Amino acid sequence: MKIVLAPLAEFTDAPFRRLCGEFGADCTYTEMVSAAALFHGHHPTRHLMETMPGEVPVACQLFGANEDEIAYSAREATNLSNGDGPRFCELNLNAGCPMPRIMRSGAGAKLVTNPELVYRLLKAMVDNTNLPVTLKTRLGPRHGENVVCELADAAERAGAKGLIVHARYTSQMHGGPLDLEALANLVGRTRLPVIGNGSIKTVADAAEMAATGVSAIMVGRSALRDPAIFARLKGQDPDSSAPSQALSPYETAVRHLGYIIEFRQMLASKFPEDHILDEDMFVALKARTHLFRYFSGVPGAAALRKRFNAVRTRAELMDVLATTAG
Ligand SMILES: Cc1cc2nc3c(=O)[nH]c(=O)nc-3n(C[C@H](O)[C@H](O)[C@H](O)COP(=O)(O)O)c2cc1C
């Protein structure tokens, strides 16, 4: 079964996606990209749509609530190339983000209760791309109000090719029990392939999710601590070609750091007009958001996190990492 990396704002940038791909993720998603920002020419938003060599197929996720903005953004994402073909393998609409800032704009999980607008937004995407279009959503606004089958119908009518369903309700944000029964019910009712998502940490979690009949599984937060989760989950699959040997936390952090530096150089040379943080600041920022997590659970992790947070330069980061090498 395919295992894919979820879109995670602030996290699923090109270096992290590349790392997850190397650990067996079959496909990854960009961070959510604001259709309004693209439409109004906010240039830094385009950095979120950058990919780097060595990545597995990447889908671009858009969020918005305005058909013109979404149509424009679908065209823009479709026209991006890697030199040897389209940059993205799929365009996805976010109809599940519960953050107040996003919902206030009418986007994200606000769309859960508006299948008609979901239809129009997806149709605007389908009409403006030749890439497959998918919907990422939730089961409904709250327990007892399961509307995902209506959303699936809207997606199918609009010409979408698949669904990704976080098996929770908007009111749960990112915690609380999954409703796998509701997910199984959806899978039994819709003709669209469904990717199941929500708190997959172990092979047993994945098996339980797979038992609903989903066609693939999406992993988000677990990959932040442990990008090798893709290899572990796929280790159960005899056809898997994923690497079976996980790297040590030190090796993972060093490899990730190499990709971070490479990506910053790419951004700086591709967008000379834009403000790109200098290498030391860029590295320090990413060390704080990403690298310390690879040491969660090792002895002294809390103290190590403080040291990662205090890093100001690439050289300082290398010093901190060197202490973890043994
Ligand atoms: C920090 C964070 C950022 C997220 N960003 C996005 C996003 O940009 N787009 C989206 O559709 N979902 C986003 N999500 C939701 C995840 O894609 C996923 O649906 C959710 O975390 C449940 O999966 P998990 O338990 O495997 O993490 C985000 C979740 C978190 C915790």
C-alpha cells in the first residue's frame, strides 16, 4: 500500500520532503499555498512551490475560498516545470485546516459545511489544469454531523480524482479519537479512491486504517520525529523497495542539514530579487523547527533542544551535532 507524506505548514518544505522520499514516502505534499497570496502577487509565497532534485513526486496543495483566485493558482501551479516536465503530480484543495485565521477567510475546514463551494472550487481547479485534482478534508464539523459523503459527491461531480480524509471532525482539531467507522462507510460509498489520514504511528495503526478499505495512507506528525516511519510501515510490504536500515538521529540530522543548505542556495540563486535569509539564519531557523526532533527520546534530549534553540550559525550547529555523533 502507498504511504504518502501529509502537507504540514512550516514543515513540508523541499528538504524535508526529499528526506521523507528517501525513507520510502511514495508521494509528498507541499505546505498549503494561499491562492489569494498568489493571485495578489505575493512573491515569497512562490517559494513554497519550489521543489529540489532528488524528490519523489510532489503534489501542490492550495487553500482559498474564491474561485478566481483558485483558478489562477491552479494555472500557475500547472505551468511550473522542473525542466523535464510538470513540477507537480497533483493539485490538492485544502478543506480541512481548522486554524481560525484560515477559517475566518472562508477556507480550510470552513469548507466542510459548504459542499457547493467545494464543488465550485474543485471545478475551477479541474477546468484550469491537466493534472489530477484531489480534495483533502475531514469527516464533518463535529461528531454527529458527518458530511463527508456529500463532500465526496461534490468532488466527484467536479471531476476530482481522489479524496484524502483526516478521520476526525473539525472540532477535534488534531487530537482525540479517529472515527474509522465513518471512514470505512465513506470508502464503501464513494467511487473515488480515498487516502486515509490521522495519527498513524505504528504498523498496527496503519493496518487498522488499511482495514477501512482506503487505497493509501497519509502520515503527518509522526514523520517529523521519525522520517524513517515510511520505511518501517512499508517494511511489512514484501514488494517494498524502501530502505530497511534507519539512519541514526545524528545521520538523519546531518543529511537533512545538507539538503537545507542546498535548498537555500537554490532559492538564493533563483530569486535574487527576493529576501532570502543568509545561510546562518536559514540554518538556525530550520534547526529549531526540524533537527532537534530527531533526538526526541534520546537521553538528554531536553538539554539538546535548548542547545539547538540557541544556535546562531551553521558552525555552531555543526558543533552541537558533533556532540551527538557517538
Ligand atoms: C503543524 C501542522 C501543520 C499542518 N499543515 C497542514 C497544511 O498545510 N495542509 C493540510 O491540509 N493539513 C495540514 N495539517 C494537517 C495534517 O496534514 C494532517 O491532516 C493531520 O496532522 C493529521 O495527520 P497526522 O496525525 O498523521 O499528523 C497540519 C497539521 C499540523 C499539526
